[in-house]
Amino acid sequence: MDSTKMGFLGDGGKMWLKWWEKILVTEKRKETLASMCDERARMLQDQFNVSMNHIQAMSILISTFHHAKIPSAIDQKTFAKYTERTAFERPLTSGVAYAVRVLQSEREQFEKQQGWTIKRMDTLEQNPVHEDDYVADALEPSPIHEEYAPVIFAQDTISHVISIDMLSGKEDRENVLRARESGKGVLTAPFRLYLGGVFEIESLVEKLLQQLASKQTVLVNVYDTTNRTHPIPMYGSVVSGDEFYHVSFLNFGDPFRKHEMHCRFKQKPPWPLMAIGTSIGILIIALLVGHIFHATVNRIANVEEDYHKMIELKKRAEAADVAKSQFLATVSHEIRTPMNGVLGMMNMLMDTDLDVTQQEYVRTAQCSGKALVSIINEVLDQAKIESGKLELEAVLFDIRAIMDDVLSLFSEKSQGKGVELAVYVSDQVPRQLIGDPGRFRQIITNLMGNSIKFTDKGHIFVTIHLVEEVFHSIEVERESTSKDTEDTLSGFPIADGRRSWEGFQAFSHEGPLGSFSSSASSSSSSSNDFINLIVSVEDTGDGIPLESQPKIFTPFMQVGPSISRKHGGTGIGLSISKCLVGLMNGEIGFVSEPKIGSTFTFTAVFTNACPNSNEFNKTQQINNQPHPASSEFLGMAALVIDPRPVRAEVSRYHIQRLGVQVEIVSDLKQGLSAVTDGNVAINMVLIEQEVWERDSTMSSHFVNNIRKIAEVDKGIPPKLFILVNSSSSFKASSATSCVHNPTVVTKPLRASMLAASLQRAMGVGNKGNPRNGEHQALSLNHLLSGRKILIVDDNSVNRTVAAGALKKYGAGVVCVSSGIEAITMLTPPHEFDACFMDIQMPEMDGFEATKKIRHNENSENNKELSIHLPILAMTADVIQATHEECLKHGMDGYVSKPFEAEQLYREVSKFF
Amino acid sequence: MDQLQLQRELRDYEAAMFQQGFLDDQFSQLQKLQDDSSPDFVIEVMTMFFDDSEKLLNNMSRALEQIPVNFKQIDAYVHQQKGSSASVGAARVKNICATFRSFCEAQNRDGCVSCLQQLQKEYSQLKKNLKYLFRKQQEIKGGGGAIPTGE
């Protein structure tokens, strides 16, 4: 809004004000004046009427006492006295006189009677003098007329009019005649003399106005307007007042004469201060409003401008973010390729003739290179997650196998550190889940990797439960927490893991699990399809300093620079884990107490592969599906001697996976009685290292007793196993070993490894010569036995070696030398359980062949549940890019060439 | 005691081959695969490797003589050779193959020729050593002894 408009507004305001003032103010004034004027006129009239009435009364009095009585009861003196006393009754009159009708015939007698002659007043009319000045005697006697109206009585104030003939005055004569005719009082022109009384309009009005307060403000003029053109002013000075006046008509009871009262204000109307004030006020308000409006408009304009700037900045920021992610992705990828070369060359360098120092240098360089590649992979993951490109797979997997696998990855490290490592998977977790095993593994590996980095004593304990299971146990556990804080895996105190997931939405009562709490068994179908897992990784390490805890999930954030110097790493792992957990519809949380340890907990949602078998009442059924490598243990019974319930439970879990019944006791004495009195024959006794070493005499006593009992009863004593944390820490006591040498089982316990140990010791399965790597070989033997595997490789030597390896493990192997042959072999229906595929082959490479095979599988089985043959790539490429490439082309995993038993086992175990 | 002597000799010889880089861990993996069900697995595989390698080496030298040189073809041969040598744990041969391939990639004929010469030298050395090793093993076996493993 600009100023001209505002000016217009002001002008308009003024004009309006003027109009308003005119209409309202003058209208009001007019009204006031009219009412004042009317009021005055009415009062004047009233007063006049009152006087008139009295005069009439007086004339009646005279007629009564003068004419009706002879001799008259009234003389001049009485009349004067009476009238004087009653003067207040006639405020309008200055005096009262009474004239009587005298005919010519009676004049003489009358004059005689009165003692004076009738005098005329014509002359008086022509030379008006003041009343007091003329004397009646000086007047001429009235000429002869037909009749006369001489004043006989008069008030003292006008006693000079006595004897004057009223009919002699021209005006008066008419009036008198008229009055006689009408029988009423008449008004005369304002003469000094009047029949019956003299009215003083001037004093009347004066008196009247005195009674009214507003005498000063209003000017009153009274005019006799009988003659319209020449009104006779009766009262009031001709003072210039307001040009405006109001006219009220007066009626003095005489129809022949007209009177008007003109009223006007003495002062000109005052300046309309109110109006001025109001208009100024309105002007100011208008100005203010205008200003506010202007300011508002300006502000809106500013804000809009800012908004546009913001939008621009936001766009730029987003673009920068995208660019950053793209940059990271591109750069990481570009770095990986040459790193491949560097690592390869490094490998070659290692194999040349180097002295010890040089070898050390090369090894360091190689380690650094590998670390760099893993960091790049992490950064790439982060970039992918940020740009939303990371998608999870949905494939069938066995979570227990994954955990075994992860365990084997960390077992060496944990054994080296003397830290106890254990995994426990709840029985209620289904065997087969559908989800992304690789990413799940990545999360677990990351958490465990962190734990193992910061833990030098105690334990690392991974537990996997169903969320609802934990949910139900919350209350129970809460009660028992205070009693045994020492009830942990290694006896070291731990941070209370429950606090780490207290904030999880899944546990709030409004959360999706609300239904579980009410109806566990009759839960809806959705709870069967989706498996909500809660995984916690508990350690007894350094813990996270309190001040670092809030930013632990921030990318590249580490506890402190000294930490990264000591332990390495990018600090990106937890951030990635959090993202991955988010992608799995889960939540991650932790609780950590410095010097005590940390517990990380996350939830993840997977799909149940066989929903029908997952109802809680079928738990037994799941238990009855033993580890495939261990069917020969089915029906056996084991005794675990372990004073710590948690650890015993972990042992029970692993042994039970082999199909073995497990009984737990806390010390050797109870163990002995369990073996002796138990209804079931115990086939094996597993003793914790600390129990075994606590008292060697007790141990040997136990061993001897067991042997004796066995000899008496059945002849086969139960086998003894000692569970140890690291093989080096176990000092076999010669005393016992010579009698009954127990087998040492090194933790962490894994089903496959345990199976191998048991097989070896108990003589179940085929007896192999005890060579290194036998454990894996044995377990693989059963893992692969009866499986048919296709090997595709153009290199005959490779083919032979691979075939030899797999055959050795009991698999039926068929070899082909090209992708095309592989496709023909693998066109459904076929009887292969897995396929190992070389990637680099002439004519058709592994990727293409896999694609074709997958295509065939899908087209053939699109109606039923599709068959998915595990295809594993064989490649010499160590870099992850190749792995991803493999997955992209529909492969399920990869083994690096040349084969290594452990790796082969790891990959194959995922699928069987 | 003659057996023990032989066994020790064999072990030392094998250890020396590992130490000198002729063989690597993959060879011991191979040895582990050998058991009662396939008593001559290593020798079978190695024989196959020798046949394969000789064929490939011939192909390589022939391809290098051609003009223009088909580097792609040679690279494929070398890749094959590298793969099989990796599988049997012939470390030195494998390493030369890696270098060879980079020369192929760079289309460097001279480099390829010198690599081939080196490869031939290494290969014959390996073959000679392995043949000796196998002979020793057979001797021990003939004497009824067990073959010690590479550890």
C-alpha cells in the first residue's frame, strides 16, 4: 500500500467527517433548540393563562361585590389593597384596573357618583409618556360618546388610569368591544393600558427565562405577528446570534392575534471538538493500520523471499547429498578395482624369494590392503543405505547354521584371548527362516567383532529368542534378578541387557505385540508368518564411556581417537548395523557400563519358511529335527555337569541339536548319582573345565566310580568330555588321563564341531585317522553324504581337485567342462543338490549359465514352490565386488579357489 | 630304522619345497584329500596337472610364434595354467602366470616371451622335484610305511 492511497483514505475520512458532523451535530442542535423553544413557549402560555384566569376571577369578584351590592362593597381602596396582595397570582401583570360600562345617559350620574369626569386617552396615545409622569387630572374630559368605559378601580401601580375611558383609545375600543362580545379576555397590542390589567410581556419572559437554567444560551424574541409583514417585537433585543432559529407559536387565547416566539442560540455552535478528536483518532488509527498493513506486506514479501532461498538451499543440499553418496559409491568402486590389482600383486610378491624382513613388510602391506578393501565395502554399504539403494534379499536360511558359522569365524580370536564365546538360539525359533542371511550375519559379525575387540576377560554371549518369548519372561525375570547377579556365562558381572531394549516399540503394550500378551496360542495368522527375533550380544568388556553412548550409532563416530588407534576400524559398523536392522523392521539398542560390559540388542522380522510348524505347542517337533550331521546320536543321553545354569543351558542347546537328551547337574557328586540312579542310560558326560580341575581327587574318584558302575551294569562306561575355553589352558592331569582319558572339547561349542568330537570319541560313524582338520572333514562327510553335486569348470585340473574334495566328503560328483553342458544337466527335473560353477569359462561364463539355469527353473516351476538349486561360484577373486556380482546373477554364494575345507563347509552348510 | 630315515628325508624334502615356494598350502590341502578310498589322489591330480601344463605350454609357445600374436588366446592359455597351478598349489608357476597375464594384457610380446621361458623353467623344476618326491613316497609305501603329511 503506498502513500497516495493512504492520502485518499484521509481525504475521504475528512469528507465523511464533515458530513457526519453536519448531519449529526446540527441535527442534534436543532432538536435541542426546538425542544427548548417549545418548552419556553408553553410555559409562557401557561403563565399567561394562569394570569388570565385570575383576572377573570377578579372580574367575577367585582361583579359580585360591586354591581350586585348597593351600595358597592368595594371601593378603590379595597380594590387596590386586594389586587396588591394578590399580585403574585398574576405574574404577567404589573397592574390591574377595572373599567365599567357607562352609557351616555348615565354619564352624569356616574360622574357625580364617582366624583370625577370621564377622561379620554387619545392624546395619550399620540404622546406616550412615562406612566408616572402623566397625571389624570391633566387629561381632557372625554367627549360625548354613546357609551364609555371608564376605569373605576385600579391597582396602585397604575392608579393614574382611573377615570380614563377605555373606549376612547382606538385600539382599546376595539379590544374592549371584542372582549365584551366574546366574553373572554383579549390581547391588545403591547400598550401600556389594558382592559382589566396590563400585561408586561417583557417581565413575563424575563421571569420565565430566569426559571430556566439555560437563559444564557438561548436568545428569545417574542413577536406579535398579527400583521405578517410587520411583526411587532414584543420582547428581546435584536442581537445577532446564530443565524439559525426555531419558531414556536404562542396561543394566548385570542384568536385575532398571533404571536410567535423565536429562539436562537446565543453562541455560534462550538467547534466540534469531539468530531475533531475522533477524526484525528481515526486518522491515527488509519495510519497505524496502514503502517501495520505495510509492515505485514513487507514481512510477507521477506518471508517469501527467504522461503525461496531456503528451497534453493534445500535443493542444493539434497543435490550435494546425492552427489556425496554417488561420489562415495563411485569412488569406492573405483578404488576397489585397482586394490584388486594391488592385493594380487602383493600375493605374488609374497611368493617370490624374500628375506624375513621383506616378507614382514609385504604381509603388513597385504593386511592393510585387505583392511582398506573392507573399509571401502563398509563405506559403500553406508552410501548405498543413504541413497536407499540397499535392498534385502529374501532367501531361505537356517539361523543356527549362520550362528555356527559366525562362531567359527571368531573362535580363533576368542580362544586366543581366553574369552568364552557362546551362542544360544531358543528352541522356539524356527529352523528355516526367510530373510537376508548375509545382512543378518553382517550385523551379528559387527556386534561380535566390537565385543571381541574390547573384551579381554569373561565372555561374549549371543542369544536369539522370539520377541514374544522374551516378552513373556520379563515379569518372571524381574523377580529373580536381585538374587543371583553372578549367574552369567563366565561369572563376570554383566550390564543388564533388558535395559537395552526397554525402549523398543515392540515391547510397549500398545505395540504390535499387544496381541501376544493376551493370546499366545490362539494368535492370529500374521504372527505365524512373521518371526520377530530378538538378538542380544552380551560382553564383559571395557564398556562404552557414558559420554560417548549417545553418539554411538553416528557414522564415523568412535569412542575416542585412542580407541581407533588401538583397535582400528572406521566407526561406521554400528551405523550400518542400525540401518540394516531398520531395513529388517527391527530396532537396535544397547546398555553399557564402563568396566563391566555392554549388551547390544536388536530385533529383526523374518518370514517363517514353514508357518504351520511354528506353533508353540510344536516346539518338540523342532527339537526332534536334529542337526543333519548327527542323526547317529539320536536317542542318546548326555549329562552336563556345570554349576552355572546359563552356561549349562548353552551346552544343552548345542548337544540337544544333535538329537541327544540332556540332563544338567551342578557338581560331580550329583553327576555321579545321576549316572548311577538315572532311569536313562547316560552315554556321555560333559564336564566343565573348572569343575574338573577344582578337585583332582574328586575327579579321579568320579572317573573310577563311573567305570565301576558301568562294568557292573552294562559294560560300556559313559564317555567323558571336558569342555574347555582354549586348548592351551587345559592341563591334562596325568593321574586321571592314564586311567580314563577324557576327550577335550574346545569351546565355542558348535553343533558340527561337537558332532565331530563325539563321533571321534564314541566311535560312531566312520573312523578316520586323527589328522588335523578332521573335525570339519567328518562333519562335512555327513553334511554332503548322499548329495549330488555338479561341478562346472573348464580346467580339468581344477575340476579334478574340486571333485576330489567333494567326493572325499561323501558327495556324488558329476563334472562338466562348460556352461552349456551345465545348463543341459540342470534343466529340471534333475537330481542335483548343489552346483559349483566356475565364473571365467570360454564360450559361456558362469554368470550367463546361472542366469539361464535360473530362467529354466522359474519357467518350469512357476506354479509350485519354485525349486532353487544352490549355485556357488568358484572364483580366485578375493574382492567383495565379485561376491556381489555373483549374488546379482542369481548365485547363492561363492567359494574362493583353491578350495579350503573350512570355507567349503561354511558355504555348503548354508544350504543343507 | 631305514623307514624312519626315509620318512625324515621325505619330510625335509617336502618342507624345503614349501620353503622355496614351489608349493603352497593348497598342496597340503590336496594331500589331506587323499585317504584310503583314494590312495593315489595326489599323484593322479599331479599327473593330470603335468599333462595339462605341457599341452598348455606348447600352445603358448606356438601362439607366441605366430604373427600377429593373438594375445587374447595366450591369455586364455595362461589363465588355464594359472587356475590349475593354483588348484594343485604350484605357487611359483601360479605367480609367473599372474605376471604373464599382465604382459598379455599390455600386449607386450617380449615380456610374454621371457615369462614363457621363466614358466617353462619353473615348471620343469617343479616337475623334477615332484617326481623325486613321488618316487620317495612310493619307496616308503613299498616298504610298508606311512607317508608323513606336510606339517
